[in-house]
Amino acid sequence: MRRLFALLLIATSGWLLYQTANAHVGSVENLLSRDMMMAQMGNMKFMVPLAGSLLGLLGGLTVFFGGPGGAALAMTGGLAVAGFAVTL
């Protein structure tokens, strides 16, 4: 059951990363560009969902492979994204 929830967390975090990249930088390929990342560095509407999705993705992968700290990483990412949604 734990691995099923980890897969759901990985899927939702990946979806959030994909949506954030498409909305702000055009595509996921542009997300890895240094120039695009530096241009968006001060944009909190980009950075908070990006950080939340990356922490959720790393937490889901850690839980899926049996690591002990994955739940804390995923919870931190979820709190960041939830707080961002409330402020909107």
C-alpha cells in the first residue's frame, strides 16, 4: 500500500512540475535552461510550485525505494504548494 501511495505522489508531483513549466517557461525542455531559470528566479508564482513539485517527487521516490526520509520531504513540498494555493 505504501508503494501505491508513493506512485500517486510521484504522478501528482510530476503533473505539477509539467503544468508549472508549461505555464511559465513554455515547455519542460526550457525548464533546464540556465537563462530561463535565472529569468524566473524572482517569480514566486513559478518558484514555489517548482520547489513543491520537486520535493514531492524526491519524497515519493524515496518512499517508493524504501528510504526513511521520504515522508518528510513530501510533506514539506505539499505544505509549500498548499500555502501557495491559499495565498492565491
